[in-house]
Amino acid sequence: MGLVSALTRWVPRTVLQRGAHLALQSVAWAYAGSSLEDPIVGKSYRKMLPYGRVRSRPNALAPHSLSLERHRAVWVFLQRKTDFFSAPLRMLHLAPEYCYLKRFKKLGHLDYVTADLDSPWADHHFDCHDIPFEDASFDVLMANHLMEHVQDDRRVLAEFHRVLRPGGWAVLQVPIDYGNEATEEDPMVTDPMERERLYWQQDHVRLYGHKDYPNRLRAAGFDVEVVDMLDLLGAELYGRYSLGEERWVYFCRKG
């Protein structure tokens, strides 16, 4: 087991959130090079760090920003397919990621609201099954790799839809088993190691299938566009940004 995998498995998430960036940035010099690039910060590397518990992925974690494949894919998607970086928007960012926080906060046109159950990075703390904001409060919502942790994902999706304004949109990335069409979940599976075996992580309660996931988003009322980042970027940039298996971005609009 690699160091990063061991830390993410055995060290509490809130502890990692307070200190992981300092540790990784201190060794970033050892990865300097020109083969790969993190588009969020513009840093280039000869390689990135591996990441993952059951499935360790090479060249996944960029040491300066702590971005993973999903973060880099979403960043480029926001740049190329939305007006996120220019339009006046109110955003709810659930489970906010380190690689985005400072950069989103610096956007003067963005009314940026962060929330999580217990993250020290978040402005608000609540359970996303019951979001304490009024209907139609936000133009944009982002919640990446959150849905696989919640007990009732349909209720959470209904809450996301409720707090978005008509015409608003969300980016909702999750781990997906692209070899399986159906979502695997069983509330009777409570043993952490069995969850890790079945759902790739001890605190996951399901593993989404590639056909079922967009259908669940549509059932919540969203218009869903599954954007192919390989088609959008081309093979050269897709590889340079090291997007790995994060080929598809799930873009959800409230009609």
C-alpha cells in the first residue's frame, strides 16, 4: 500500500484536510517536469502521485493544488462549457475541495457559499438531506464525490434541485463503475471492509453504474448532458492533464 493510500484509509478526513496540502507541497519539487500539467494552477510534472484505496490510480494527485482527475476535468469543463468564470452567479459548493477554495473565493463576480457536514474548510455545516436554504437560492451547485456517501441519494438530489433557481445548473461527479450499467447498493452491507471491496471505499454506501447514474439525475428533475472530455479536449490534452477515467462530466440543468 502506498503512503497516500494509507493516509486516506486510516487518518480521519478532517485531519487530512488541515495538513495534507502542506505535506504534499513540501515534496512537489521531486515531481517537477514537463510531461503532465495541472490546468488549475498551470504547474507541470514528470509524473503525479498515485491515489486510491482499492484501485490505486497512477498520476492521479497533483502535489501543488491537491487536484485529482475529477477536479482537473471539472475545471477545464467550467472554462470551456460554461460562463462560470465571468457571469455573476451565486454558488453552493458542497464538500468543497482544497484545489478550488481559494481560487473560487477570489472570483469577484461569484457569491460563493461552501458547506459540509464537518469539514473545517466549509462556511456552513449541515446534513445535505435537509439543506437549510430556501427554494431557488442558487444559480450553481457543485457536489463532487458526495452522492456515494449519503444514505438517501434520491432525497439529496431532490434537495439539490429544490435550491437551484430555474435555469440553474449543477456538476455532480461520482465514482462510477463503467463496466456495470446498474448501481450496486445494499443497506444491509455495513461492514467497512466489505463496503471497501464492493464500493471501493469504507465509507461508500453504493457504487454507481454508468447508465443508472444519469437516469437518477433525470428522475430528480434535471436535464442531463454527459460531456465527453476526451472529445472536448482531444487525446493530447486529455493525457497531458492526466484525466484518467474521469472522461465524462455530468452537467445537470434545472429547466
